[in-house]
Amino acid sequence: MAIPSISSNKRSSEIVFFDLETNVPSKPGQKFWVLEFGAMVVCSRKLVELESYCTLIRPGDLSVVGLKSGRIGGITRKEVADAPSFEQVADKIFSILDGRIWAGHNIQRFDCVRIKAAFAEIGRPTPVPVGIIDSLGVLTQKFGKRAGNMKMASLAAYFDLGEQKHRSLDDVRMNLEVLKHCATVLFLQNFPSSPINNKWQNSPSSITTRSSKGKSPCREETSRKSPPSTSAIGYQRAVPYARQSLGKV
């Protein structure tokens, strides 16, 4: 029986936030083409960026990309005309995604489906996540509807983070900032409202005790600054790709 290496264990605990930009099919039966892939790998304990990668991708049918974009800063046909094909960047994308926790906004219904289809199109094995964190589901459940329709643009506006650019790496970084802001609001709402309340002071997760020899205990403290446990933020073991193809939000 093979013993997992330290490096593989470390990789499986890393979170990769990723986002795809695609064309919007305008005719019945027209397919989605991946036009841009962006990803950011972060340490799950500190949410520190470890690496990032972004690339435009030339679709097999250039006619699906408009000469002008309907969005400010959106992708145009000229931009992707000389970009690499998905097959040319597939190895890099696979290395970024495979064996890590996947995170993103509405990724279970959109990005995961598109990635699976893109790899199948070129006859390559699809990268497999060790878990999926879909911030759309997590925030809808934990943060409620206070930010309206819970689209990324609405969440960014709620926290005054600027306009969503609808470019992969920019949206990935905005996704992480939105999660940080939501987590902070939820934490502060649960903060004791009165100094008489001793729950905070007496909580074993917020104080450090010393051993009889005057040394700090070896166990690691549970810090309120650390990311919540995977069960608390909607962590799932690898789940089947959603069958329904819905648009990005």
C-alpha cells in the first residue's frame, strides 16, 4: 500500500479558486467555448496566494466571439485570435486543478461542467478535485439574501469592492475578497454584545493556557482568524458534475 507523500497531502489541502470566461451561445445547439482560464492557488490556513495562472484561449470557432464585447473590458475576437488553443494549455490547467480543493462562484453548475467538457473534447483525462467549495451556495446559505441576487457583481457592490470585470483572474481575486468580507460580517454579528457576557473570555478556542512547567501546550489553538473548518464553509468531497448547464452569475 502506497503511503501518501507530504507534498501530496499538502497539495490536497490547498484551495484553487478558478474562473472561466466563455462565449454565450446565441443559437440552439451552439456550444460553449472556453475563452479564458484564470486560477489562484491559496493556502487554506492563511489564504495567502501561492501561485496564479491566467491565459486567453482561442476557440475552435472564432465566429462565436464578437468583434466587440458587450461588456467593458470584455473579450473580443481579436484578443483570442492569436491565443493558444485549449489543447495547448491543457497540461498547465490540469496541473493547477488536479488534486486540489476547487473553489469559485457557481462553479458546480458552470465552470466544472465546462472544464469537464473541454478536456473530453480533446480526449484528455479530466482533473479531479478533492473537494468543492461553491461560494454561491455557501453564501446563499450563510449570508442570506442581504446582497440581493447573490451574483458576484451584487456581492462586490454590497461591500463596495468595485465593479466585476468579468475577466477570469480579476473575478477570482474578487471572489476571495467577497468571502473574506462575508466571513468578517458574520463573525462580528456573533460577537458578544455585552462585556458582562463571559462566553468569549472563557472560550477555550480564544485563550492560551500554560502547562504546569510553564510551557505553552503543544496542541494548535483554534484561531478565530483562521479560515473556518471545511464543514463550516461548505466543503464537500468530490461531487458529480452538475448535469444542468446554467449560465454564470
